[in-house]
Amino acid sequence: MLIMIMVTHINTLDNCFAAASSTVVLYDWALTFGQEFELIFSQRWSFMTVLYICVRCIGILFSAINILSILPVLITDAVSLIIWYVGTWAPVIVNAMLGVAMIARLNAMYQGSKRLLIFLVITLLACTIISGVTVVIENSSISAQEAVLSGFYTCITYSETNLNLIYESLIPTSVWEILALFLTIWIVVKHFCELRQSPTGSSIGNCLKMLIESHTFYFLAFAIVASLRLGSLSNVTNTTSVGSAVYSGIWSIAEVLQMFVLGPRLILSIREYHAKLVARADGETWMMSISALQIGEDALTGRDVDV
């Protein structure tokens, strides 16, 4: 009886964290919808436009499913499995999309280096494949069972084997983000060295400053998520306790913020900066900044498009 009460309390905590994370995503979408309409939907569509819309749609779908899972409605084992699959595949797919956006930004920072572009594409592809294979192995042993706990109907998903690779599947993504962070820090150091050696400074200084500023909060969120991922590899998330539920809840909120709130801003911030440059492009410096922004996506698509 005590175990059932504990499980009920943990389930309630999980529902609260799921509702909080979903609310954050939906509120952020409502808050930025006007800006999105002006900078995304009203502009000429490009590869980054499609990427942005896909990330946003997955985030809204992810939030809607989270809300559905905590509503007092009848959920069958099949629906519960679908919710599980969405929850495990969404980070892999979204982080791969954000990785593509990060490649475009890094390629703009390094002014269209083809060697770096090839290296980044291969690394991202390898990390995504490893994460995907790990998720496939984990999901192959997942089952769902309907149950009633303390008078409340619920559907429990569990693994039929001792394998628990959900957290391990996110390690390749962490490796990718660390690599992107290192390359960003390296170009910043290089930029400051150029500023000290040249009296005129760097020609893409303003563009680089914008890219770094928009990187800051994303990498901060990633650092929190990565730290929680490392902690999740221990037994702290494998126990049936309130502390484990709180830890998993904080981790889920941080991950949602990184993927569905700060992730889309990697693209939205560039669009906003690009719009400002176009509005006041009256000199060579501004046009060079615009060109630097276009380099990243042109390298990915092979044609001249707006970032």
C-alpha cells in the first residue's frame, strides 16, 4: 500500500513538471508569434525557414502530447507507447535539426571554410546515427500496461529487459554540443587577436558579436542539460523516490527550454539581425555582414538564399 501511495505521488510530480514544460513552450510560441510572422512566414522561404517551422511544430506537438498524457482521460497501451516513442525520438530529431542550424552559424563565423563544413556535417551525422540506433535498441524492449493506482487510471510503460539506454542516447548529442562550443570559443579568441593586431579590426565583427550573443543562452541551457544528463547515468533516476522524480522533472524542463525555446532562437536571432542590416544597409561593412550571414546556409543548400 505504501508503495502504491509513493508511486501515485511520483506520478503527480511527473504530471506537474510535464504541464510546466508544455506551458513554457506554448507561452513562448504565443509570445514570439508576431515576430515569427514578420521574420519567418512573411519572408522568402528558404532551407532555414523549413527547419525553423519543423522545430516549432515538433515542440508544439510534443507539448500537446505531454498535456494529453496528464489529462484524466482513458489512454490505451497503444496510445501510451506512441507517447513514449514521441518522447524518445523528439530529442534526437530536434537536436539534429538544431545541429544543422549550428553548422550554418559556425560556417558563417569561419567565413565559409569548406574543410570545417565537411568535418561538422560528418560529425553531426555520426552523432545522430549513434543516438538513433541507441533509441531503436531501447524502444525494441518497451511495453505498456494499463493499471489503476489508488483509484486513478494510468498506463505504465516499462522495459522488458534490463537495458535503459534513454539517457545514454543523449551522450552523442552532448559530444556534438561540446564541439560546437569549442569552435565558438576558438573563433572568439581568434577574433580578439585580430582586433589587437589590426587597427581597423575585423570586417565581420558586428556579425560575429550577434552570433556569440545569441549563442550564450543556448549554450548555458545546454550546459545545464548536459550536467543533468551525466547525473542521470547514475542510480539517482532509477529509484522510486520523490527526489528522483524532481531530478527527472528539472531535467525535462531544461531539455525542453534548450530544444523548443532557445533552439528556434538560433534561427530567429539571425533573421532579426539580417532584417536590421537590410533596413540600414548603406555601406560596405553592412553588406559584408549580410554576406557573412548568407555563407552558412549557402554552404548547406548549394544555392543563394537568405539566412
